[in-house]
Amino acid sequence: MEIFNTYSPNRKILFERDLVEFLRQEQYIVEMTKTIAYEIIQKYEPIEEVKKHRQMSVEGFTRYMDSSECLVFKNECKRVYQNMNHPLCDYFISSSHNTYLISDQLMGRSDLWGYISALVKGCRCLEIDCWDGAQNEPIVYHGYTLTSKILFKTVIQVIHKYAFMTSDYPVVLSLENHCSPAQQEVMADNMQAILGDTLLSDMLDDFPDKLPSPEALRFKILVKNKKIGTLKETRERRGSDKHGQVEEFEEDVDQDDEEDATSDDVLLKDYQEKEIEAKKKKQEKEAESGRLLLFKKKTSKMKIALALSDLVIYTKAEKFKSFEHARMYQQFNENNSIGETEARKLSKLRAQEFIFHTRKFITRIYPKATRTDSSNYNPQEFWNIGCQMVALNFQTPGLPMDLQNGKFLDNGGSGYILKPQFLRDNKSNFNPHEAIKDSKPVTLTIRLISGIQLPLSNKTDTLVIIEIFGVPDDQIKQQTRVIKKNAFSPRWNETFTFIIHVPELALIRFVVESQSLIAGNEFLGQYTLPILCLNKGYRRVPLFSKAGESLEPASLFIYVWYVR
């Protein structure tokens, strides 16, 4: 009402010229015309007589302000607007860890829903742990644990069905392959038969010696696994009778998903302390002994079937040894997987070398082995150094997944976001841990006006926290005062200012909590989005539950202004 009264000469009706002035002055619609104002009136004004005179009532104005047109997220960011013709290594890629699991890492259920929900969320890199199964059918589960098992071929069937429902851009199947050569051949046959033409099984003619772009790989599924030889050798083998051959590699037994011995010992201790009902005692003993063997024997000869190897084109899994080794020997199509502990250490001690590495090679980060509860690390620290595939446990709600979901809202939810220029340009000396030179900081002002139908009862004491995530210098948290016993329409009218040095990497998170002095504050809802996707003006912030479900009509009403 206050906004309406400011622009309405009689506080009853908003004339077309008044609406034009409001949209230009407050909503920052630069190319504002009477035609746009008229269309808004026609769409939102419920009173026919008022509409006919090209005017707007309070009811019509309220409907407009509550509409999707006044959301805080920019309409431009809702579509694919970025250049999709850069090589794959130039993008952040939405990635999941142990995608088949829908609860914990030790006794949780493996379920096809893990793949469906990840793909529906725009995830573009899925993990599949493959093991020998009965009747020559490979299975998927977390090896040497009591997690349930699903058939590999049913996983591929589900991926084929849902791969491109949300995004047209390529999907990477990150295989953690423990299968015998015979069952690897079954895996290869399954993927070829089920995925058909969507499976990338040969080099693209335009990309014989460089990574292709997301655009060039639209509607394609790529296999990430160990590979025998080079792409040229693969092409030369095609047509020859070498389908059943295998080759041996000296490689870590568990290629992607185990870290150092210290982590393994902790995991084993945690695993042994788990209470498992009596009927599972025998299974527990077998799993325990298997894991002990795995931990003690860190290397063995890994046999790769040519049939599977030849399906690996631009995403060859290569063990990370060092930045120096990568600079000298790593090929353009070789990708690395690095555990969060090692990656965190490298990001702090050798940030610029790490960034140089991620400019050339796709790098996947995965959670440490001790996260048996499927918890997640903060992905921001690895985005800050250009890591493309920052893999999270999608089934576990909380701050890390809020950041993941918020970041990949951008670029039409395609699962691919072009990295900032300073993370792609070899001449850049960007280091997230140092003072940023030549940056163009954003001064962001948020006036938090009110809340609308917040969750829980009207007697709840509510507050809002606004957090900025980005490079260390940009990390900051501010909060409102507590509004007592009013969750239906609390009014704060508080203003917060943030200076953001690297807005290209920054996310903003709005969190609503209810205050409890005894039990601690309770989470009510949140919304996260990239700073550069903020709309200026009077905007509505939709709220989502911890599980990521919409809490509509619950929202915040804010005013956004920024200058760069």
C-alpha cells in the first residue's frame, strides 16, 4: 500500500503514466514504454472498468507485485544466455557423488530415484559404482558396505529416459569401475544398446585434439572411465577384431572414492561401531573383512576391457599425481578426481597452480571417505579455484546443497555455467586468497521490508539472516532484529550494505529462522541465488524448505539496489 500511495495521486487509482514512472524509477526497467505498462494492466487488473480506462487498482497492483515478474531472480538468467561454444573445461558443471544412494554411505538404500531426482535438478555428471553381479549382470552399490544393490542396466535405462528432460547439454557418466573384464563388456553392450545415438562413442570431427563445447555435445552422454591408449589408437582399432581384449593398469583399487590411510582408518572405526541387527552379522563380518583388505592393499592391477575403454572419448579418468606432472604429461581429454582433503590443502597452498590446472583440465572434487552420513563440504571453496565438477551428495539437504541449487539456477538451469574470464584466461593472476587487483566490486544494498505468510504459527518469533558466499574477502553474514510473535506478516524495514569484490563468484542466501532461546534457532526457509542474477527494485524472495521444496506463498519482500 505504501508504494502504491506514493505513485497514486488519489491513493485509489494508478494511472498508466504513474505505473510507467514506478516501473522506470523503482523497478529499473530501462526501456520502459506505455505499451509495457498497458500489458501489465491487462494481465493483472481484475476490475474490468478500471482496466478499460488503462488504470490499475490496489488489487491489480498487489497482484502484479506478487507475480513472477517481480521475483528477485532475473528473467534473463532463466534462459541459456551464456556462450556455450567454449571447451568443456571452461564451465562449472553440476555434479553429484554416489548418485545411486538416497541416504547414508554404509547401510543406505541404492535407488534409481537418486538418478531421476539429480537429472531433474539439472545435474550433468552422475556417478555409478560398478561391481560384478550374479548371472553376468553388473550391479551398482557402494562396495564392501551394506548398501542395497541395483542392476547397472536399469540405471542406464533410467538415465536414458531422464537425461535431457531439464537440459539439452551433455551428461557425463563417471564410472567407478570394479568389474571384471567380462562384465565390463556387458556394461559396454548395455550402454550401446540402451543409449543408442545419444552415447558418444567416437571423436567429433571438429575436435580431434581439443575438448568440444557443450553446444557441440548437445543431447550426448559421455563415459568417464580408465582408457587404454590414445583417441587416435581407439579410432584405428575400430573395425578390427579386438573387442574382447583387455589391458592391465597399475592403479589404485578404488579409483575415485578413497583417500589416505588415515581417513580409511577413521571410516573403518566408524563402520565397526555401527549397530547392525543380528540377522546382518554375517554380512557385516564379510563387508568388514573386505574393506580391511581394500585398505591394506592400496594398489593392484586394474584390467580394462577394450569394449568399455573405446567408449571413453573426452573424459578419460587419470589419477592426479601433481601439477608439475599434469603440465608435462596430461592430455587434453584426461580428467582428474581429487578428494576434498587433498584439494583443500592444494587450494590453500598452491591456489594459482590449481587454477592454472583447471584452465586446461576438467577436475572433479569428491567428498572424503569419513562422510559416512552423506554430509557435504562447502562447494564454494572449489568453485573459487575453477574446479568444474564439484560433486555433492544430492540426497542430503543443507547449506552445501542450497549453494549448489542456487548457483545452477543460472544460465537457464542447464547444469553448465561459463566460468568467469579470470578463471579461464592464462594471463590472469587471480588468487581467491589474496587482495583482488583490478576487480570491479559491487556495492549491494538490500532493504528487507517484510515477510509474507512465513511457515509455522503466527506466534513465532522470526528473524532473517543474509549471507554472502564467494572468495574469502566476500564472506559475510548479517541479520535482522527478531520480530516477536508474528510469522504471518513481520515487518523489519532494515537496510544492509555489502561490498562484494568478486561478484562473478558470489552467491547470496536469505535464511528465515524462528528464535528459540532454549532449543536454538529453527530453520524455516531459504533462498539462494548468484549475486549477478539479482533483480533491482522491489522484489519478492520465494522461500524453500530444507529439502528444497517450495513453501509458496511464503516469501520475503525486499528492495534491491547495487552499483558497480
